[in-house]
Amino acid sequence: MSRRAIMNRRACLKGLGVSLSLPLLESMGWADAPSGKTYKPPVRLGFMYMPHGVIMEQFWPADAESFLSSPPPAIEALRPVLDQCLMMKGISGVPISPFNGAPHALELSTWLTATLPAPERRNEINIAISADQIAANHVGAFTTLPSLELATMPQTWKENQEGLNEGYYSHCSFRSPTQAVPAEVNPRSVLSRLFQKQEGVGGASKSSPMNALDRSLLDIVLGGARDLRRTLPVPDQRKLDEYLDSVRSVERRIAAIEYRQKEAALEKAGLSTSKRHTTDSLPIEIKIPEGEKRSEYMQVMCDLNILAFQTDTTRVSTYIGSTPNGASYPELGFNDQHHSQTHHQYDKEKVRKVASITAFNIAQFAYMVKKMHSLREADGTLLDNCIMMWGSGLEDGNQHMRENLPFVIAGKGGGSIKTGRFLPDTKGNQGDLLTTLLACAGIPIDRPVGIATKQLAEIKA
């Protein structure tokens, strides 16, 4: 490739970065299908987290045959919608060596990255872009919010296991290897954010159109960089990956402009561009709880997640139900902290409390999933067009095991996932699972997520 071509590509990218300003990223929704064609909503991707693992014998189904009829105690709350769920046993976490003394710093931070922090820069955030943000980079240009990050607890835990940055304890979303995404803990602030008025957002006709040359040059940049990546050592691959993410963001903005122009043309022709199909359920009502019950607080956050998906305000979300250390559950009849009880050494009372906490957290996930299943969208339900993952970054808090992480997947992902099943002998790791879910959500995958080596074909419909 000529020297002149390389210079032109860089000049083009710089120009695009200036011309494609933030207002071009506002909500676009999806148009009603033309007469005679099937209306197909977008796929949404959501993640909900609980720390410290589970009591394994109370979480996993006895076998694939009894999954729907006799679920174990931990997932009993999901019984009405188990036919909409998928469980798989055998997903391993990221091996944490050389950070063996930092299980809690790594259980949340590796959950959506499937990657360890850079050991030579452990006092700084330096890990990898997370799966939710990979998805947001692709679909975020088509919604008001590229992604929505929620948490039950402030992300302020102070500890430095193995000298690791304290931010690793309470963040699961990373916009880039060096930038953690903060989560919102105040329901009123979330509600305001979902429906704030955007200033300076004009119609598509005011946007600067992209010509064919711009897209052609971007294609050259992305294609050339992918070819180059194969020849680079791992540290340089990481730097190049971060560059590719920024270029891909520009590509998404171009797609957003083109979409807005298409919508404007439809409106000019007198055709509907409504975000909702006429038979869809109305957006749910949000009631901010006045008390201090943890279940009410978590459920209103789940409702906000549902509302954001219903209104196409975002298509990507994360909800950190609690973070490692610090959480207690007086609503369950005891004040012991979750973390302290997980080191139970098989004491029956502590095991009972951990099992109760697990069932409580899954019940909040079940609340969200069941409501999604009750809301009509197009020819099915809102849940049909979602992929919702509940899980933990540890298998067992008693011994900090990571060989068999607990996950529940709910939703059919627009028809890409076959639900109503328990797969008792899955062979794969956390990165494989995340890579597969992104693919099922229609997110183009140009490199594996973290330690992934494959996609899990058995998940797919």
C-alpha cells in the first residue's frame, strides 16, 4: 500500500472525528415494517451480577430431563419462565495467576472482559474493553444512550489486593482497557437520564452526509488493521485493538447518519417511523420506592432496565446487584455480610444464609425476566427479543473456585438462542460464552473476547 494512501486514511479519520458530533448519536428507534413485511424489533443485551458464587448443589439442576419440572431451590423463582431460559454447566472463569491473592478484585472486573489486568500496571485500570461496551460500540449510535450501567451499591470499596487498583472491585464495564464506566445507583437519576430532553438535536437533513469515499476509506483502515494484527506481538495487539475500537465507533456514527437520512426520507414521503409497533405493550410505569427494602430497590432498577429497552432508549445494559464485600440482607432475617458467610467451612447455618442470598438475587432477576415475558412486542414478547444474563464471577465463595461459573441466560435473542434447556456438560470458558452471546445479539466479532477460543454452538437455535 502506498505512503500517500496511508496519509489520506489518517486525514480522513481526523476529519470524520471532527464532523460527526455528539448530536448525531441521538435516539433513532426502528421503523414500522412496510406493508406485507414482518416487523422485527432489535435484539437487546443485558447483564445482571451477584458476587461470591453460589451453593453449587442448590443451584445446578439434577439433570437435563428434570430442569423444567423440578428446578433446584436457587432458581425456583424462575420456574414460570424456565422455558425461556438456558443454563449450562462447565463454563470456566479466567485463571487468576499471578494474582492468586486477589480473588475479589478480579471476580467482577473479569466477568465481562474475560481478561486479567496488566500485571506490570496493576495500580492502574488496564484490562480490556468489556463485552457490553463492545456491543454498545456497534448499536449505541442508534439509541439515546449507547449503554445503561446500574448498581445497587456505590462503587467506592477501598482495598488493594495484590496491589490492584481499587476500581476493579466494583466495576464490570470498561469502555476501553484504561477507562472504567461508572454505574448509577439512584433510581430517580436514572429515570431523569432516560427521559431528559436533548438540546441541539436536529433532523437528519441537517447532518452532513457521508459519501462513498468516506466509507471506502474506513473499510481500508479496518481491513488493513486486522491484517496487521496477525503479525504483532500481544502488547502491540492490545494497542491496535484500542485503535480499532475507536475507528469502529466512527463507523457506527456513519451508519447512524445514514439511518437518520433514511428516516427523514420516510417521513417526507408520509410514512410512519414510530419506535413502537401498534400492538406493542405500553411502556411500563416506574414507581420509586420510599422504603429501604432491598428487594423494592432492586426491582425498581430492573423496571428502569425494562423501560429503557421498551422505549429503545438503549439496547445494552448492566446491573451490578451487589459488589464484592459490604452487602448485607436484613430483609432475609439476618444482618451478616454476604462475604463473611461465603467462607462457611460447611457450617450449616452459614450455608443456609448464602443459599438464601443467592435465591433472593435470582428472584430479582426472575422479577425482571417475568415482566419482560408479559410485555407484548411485535409477534412475541419483549423477552423474545432480549438476551439477559445473570451470573457470578466465582463458582464457590468458600474456596474462591472459578472452574464452573454459575450463569442463567434468559430470552431468545430474536430467535438466535434455543431456550428451555439445561446443558450439563458444556466445554468452554467465560470468553467463549461472551463471544457467543455477542454473536447471537448480531454484534460483529472481529476478535475473541478475552480468553475465548471458540463460539459455543450448542447455545444457538
